[in-house]
Amino acid sequence: MTVLILTSEEDVTADMVVVHLNASGVPVVRLDPADLTGGVSLSGEYVHGSFRGHLSAGGRLVSIGGLRSVWVRRPGTPAGRAAQPSAWLTEEASQALYGMLRGSDARWMNHPDAARRARHKPWQLRLAQRRGLPVPATLITTFPRAAREFAERYPDLVVKPVSGAHPQDPPRAVPTSRVAPDADFSAVAFGPTLLQRRIAKRADIRLTAVGDRLLAARKAASPDADADEVDVRFAAPGLPWQPVDVPPRTAEAVRAYLRDAELAYGAFDFVEDADGTWWFLECNQSGQFGFVEVETGQPIARTIAEWLALPATGEEGTAHLNGRNSAVS
Amino acid sequence: MTVLILTSEEDVTADMVVVHLNASGVPVVRLDPADLTGGVSLSGEYVHGSFRGHLSAGGRLVSIGGLRSVWVRRPGTPAGRAAQPSAWLTEEASQALYGMLRGSDARWMNHPDAARRARHKPWQLRLAQRRGLPVPATLITTFPRAAREFAERYPDLVVKPVSGAHPQDPPRAVPTSRVAPDADFSAVAFGPTLLQRRIAKRADIRLTAVGDRLLAARKAASPDADADEVDVRFAAPGLPWQPVDVPPRTAEAVRAYLRDAELAYGAFDFVEDADGTWWFLECNQSGQFGFVEVETGQPIARTIAEWLALPATGEEGTAHLNGRNSAVS
């Protein structure tokens, strides 16, 4: 049974995981959908009530029925590097490749549907609330009056994008910023705005979840930190990331979140307040983990390799995402 | 409890359904996401572990918690008609609108994730096979040799796109065509090609499924039909569509297909062969039904209105699509 990794050629993080898979003798096929229909070929036959499918990449042929897991890392646009690329060819190649893989019994990290759903921040906030994770008071609105009333109730606010990264090429992260006390909210009418109560933080927490394994790291706020630097991605380098235990109730809530979200991998961002409470900010289903592994020495790549190496579900279930991620529950 | 319809302004099919909902006194809000942030506004607040959200359109305000169902008919691109449209604004508006709606307990026709998955033809074929619907022998390949071998086994073939409609503006349907016996398959290497055994058909069947209600119509092949005209969408107008009973085993398989696909609505295309067998061609989760209703008098719009008018699930379940479509099972 083979592990299929969908990613670009230059992906050092995937390299780290492949090293572990190779060391344990698990067959791996790695390909970039952008190389359809050049270096990557596919074929699937539906005859007499059954399906037989194959992928070929770098001269290796793998049976779709023989996949134990699929890691959707950083795949390129299907057929994006074809001799004559076009929107039509991309659509055909995407439907053919993912349409066949979706019919397989392999486990996914992460399933494309679960990944897509998990990117919706309003949905994340609701799910976190329902699973008992503390969520800072948040408003998403196009009503200037609603924004003004919210700012009266919660005078210390940050603003951030609803959708994450700006869709330019390459995508640009939009930093979270503090809202000035006398802010004019009339521009809210021109685009949905996410306002959130600022948590006076003692530390940032990154919790990396791989199946049911939780690896958390903590980065204490620098004692002389500028309170306006709310976004850890853009803050001056301070204290290092260090491994930290996950409080049992948080662990339980995080596992319930992942189960409902049908995710096998998630990078959770929390902030820790003065009382030690971890406040949920977001869960990035494709969040980077290399920097945490390097600073903390936590074996994230090895844990991912172990998850990918588990046997396929072998279920005849087809549609339910659940079936894919049984190792999560 | 309100029915929310997401569609464009000029949608006669939606009008038909709204007439029935109005007649039965069910509140309806209809809006086009393209009108964010002009005629359509939204606001959602996450405070103290709960969510309160609202949509406003045409001067009407509706609570997201008060939605019984969402009909995703033909929604425009979010914020597509904003004063200053941009990819960024569309992404923000899409995440805000669908992110909030995804967290609601409303039933969906169809849920965006289920709809997206259901568009994959290779996945459709596999699911139809698994649920016991006869599927004509099919090959999807980029290997010319595989295509040649398939054509030797099944000399009477049709070719059709993997993905459905050509993504130009407006989208163009690519007709299904017969493959000439001496076809050269070398171009298969440049793009995935779908080859399917041609069924010598006695009739086309359109089965419209609304929840667990199945409404089938049959259009007998014209006795002087040209065998090369395999695509009913492009054939000369022949005999009319007429209501037909669904064979019990087909009904059972179709209901299992919809349950696995987590679809509340699906338009199935079959062809009936000389033995009376219905061969599965595809299930279009957004297929038109107006022409069938007009020719057969089958009450499809009313059946959709009745499904939309059912109470919300009321479950606290968040992630599982299942919960949305409980009326299907």
C-alpha cells in the first residue's frame, strides 16, 4: 500500500516527511498535478461494476486501489505546466485526477472538501464555540452601526481579514492590527470586516494536531513587547517556541473540533491570557509546521509520516468524509 | 422559519418555486450574493459562546438562526456587482456569507460541499456502480494505448468531456459524440479523455429527485433517429417527455446514491436499452427541471417548495453534511 503525496517539487517540508516514510520502508509516490499531462499520466476503467485506476509519475505506476493515504500538501494547479495550458484543460485534468482519487478508499490528509470548508473563519469560530473552546468576542459585519456598537462594548479591538491571505500571486498575509479608539467604521459598508476583542496575551500557542496526536508549543510574549504588535507572524523575533503540555479540557475540545471538521491535520493558533486561558484564534488546515519543529525539536514530520503510513480504511464507504479520517476519532 | 434562496434576479425557475412557497405562507428571502455589499448586507456576532447572525436584502432582515432551509439555485459571484469589485472583496464576501450560513442548522439544497463533490464525473460513476446502478463500460485516460485497447474491446464508443461544460462565458456544453471506428487516439496524451460504450437506446430517461421523491420522465427515441445523434440536448426535437414509473430497484439505488452523495436534489440522466434497462449516464446536482415540468406536468417546482418548507433539522451538529439532508434518508 502506497502513500501518495500531492505537492510541488520544491517542498522541503514534504521532503522531511518522505525521509521518515523511506526510513520505515513505506512506498511513496510524490507528484504535482501541475505535471498532468506531461510527467504525470492517469487512467481509470469502470467495467462490470468495478473500478481499476492507475497513476504514473516519474516512470512509476501506482494503482489507485493500492493507495493507503493521500497527503494534499501544496499541489499545483492541475495541468498548469502542460505544453498548452488552458482553463478547460485544467478543469478536465482536475476532475479526472481528483474525481478518481475521491472514489478511492485511501485516508486523506486533508480531504479536499474538509479542507475547503475548514478555511471559512466564520465557520471555524462557530465550531470552536460549540466544542467549548474560548473564542474572543468577534463581529463580522457590513453594518457600520453594528461595528460602532460593538466597539462601544469592546473598546480594545483588533481587525483582521475574514478570509486569511490576500489572493495575489504570491499570496500576501494581511496582518492583524489594533483598531484605534476613535476609528471611523463607515467603510465597513464596502466590505465585510472582522473585529475581535484583543486578548492581552502572555504567550502565543501553536498546537499542531496530527490525527489524535497533539503537539503544542508556546512562545512567551517578550516583556518589552509593543502592545500594538498583535500578529505573531510580523512581530520582532522574541523568545523561542518551547514545547508545552495541552490542558486536558483543551485537548478534548480540539479533538472534538477535528472530528467534526473531518480534518486529519490542523495547526491551531491560540493566545494565552494572564489567567492561563487559551483563546482560540484559528485553525489552519494547511498550516506550516517546519519552524515549530526546528525550534522545539517536536517530531511533527515523523508523526505525519506515521499517520500517512497507517493502513487504508478498506471500507466500501464512498461519500462520507468520516470514513477517511477514522484515525482521528 | 424562513427559506433562503440564493440566486440571480432573472431566474424563472426560482420564480416557479417561490409562487408555491408564497401560496403556502412560508416566509422567503431571496438574494443574490453578487449584491453584497450593495443591496445585501450581513452581520454576525460571536459572543459568550453563541452566534447571532443576520442578513438583510431588499429592506428585509432575516436571522440566520431562523432559517429552515437554503436553496443554492444560481447564485452570482459574491460581491460581483459591488461598486469596486475585486478578487479580494469576492473572497472576503464569500467567506463571510457562506462561512456564516455553513454554521447554521438550516437544511441545504444542495450543500456547497456536496454540490462540489457531486460534479466529479469519475466519482459519480464509482458511486453509481457501488449503489448498483448499471454503468456503461467507461475509460478515462491520458494513455493512448489504454484508449486503443478499450476501443478494441468496445468498438462502438462515444467520447465526452470529463468535466461537463466548457468554462467559457457563458459556459458551453460540449456534445457527446460517437467515435469513428478508425479513430487515432494519440491526442489522448494531451488531455484526459472519457470514452464510454454507446448504449443503443430506446429512450432517454430524466429522473428528478427531490429529497426522497422521485419524478421520472421518458422520451422515446424517434424511430428514424440518426444513430450518430447520441446527445439528447442537441438532437432534433422528437417525441415528447412523458411521465414514467421508476422500477423499484432503480428507485432504491437512486435513493442510496443521493444519501451517500448527501444531495437533496439531483437530476439523473439514464438511457433505456432494448431490454428496458436504465443505464446511468450522470447525476447533475443543479440540473434544470423546467422543461420536464412543462412537458410532463409533473409537479417538480411544488415538490421542491415542499422540501424547502420542511422544518430545520434543529440539530446542534455542525460539521456533518448528513445532518442537513435528513429528509433524504
